[in-house]
Amino acid sequence: MIEHVTVVDNFASKGAGLFFHNGSNPIVNNSIFWHSAPNQIRPANNSSGEENNTIVISYSNIGGYIGSLIWEK
């Protein structure tokens, strides 16, 4: 669980605030993801045979750029 965390002004090729893959299931609560580029939160594209990614976000502030939360199948 990611709780009471502030992630601000980061840069990465994708998912600058949080990047997860291979069947990950992060839970984000009472946290701030802001002004990171190019995306705040992003899962990896699943390859054949990998489990699906899921995420639960509650009571959190996510923003700062267009495309802050990216979800791909």
C-alpha cells in the first residue's frame, strides 16, 4: 500500500510517479502525484502470459499534466 505519500516533479520515460507491471496491484490512499512527466501513474503493457495489472486509488490528488493517468490494455 502506498499511503500518505507525495511524489512531485519527477521525470521518467513513462510513469514518472508510479510505474508498475507483471500483475502488480498497487493500492494508493491519501497521496499526491503531481507535476511529473510524461505521466503520473502508468502500468506497463502486458506481454503474452503476464497477469493483468490493477490499481485502487482513493482520497488522492493526481494531476499536473494532460495524460496524468494512463491505462493501456
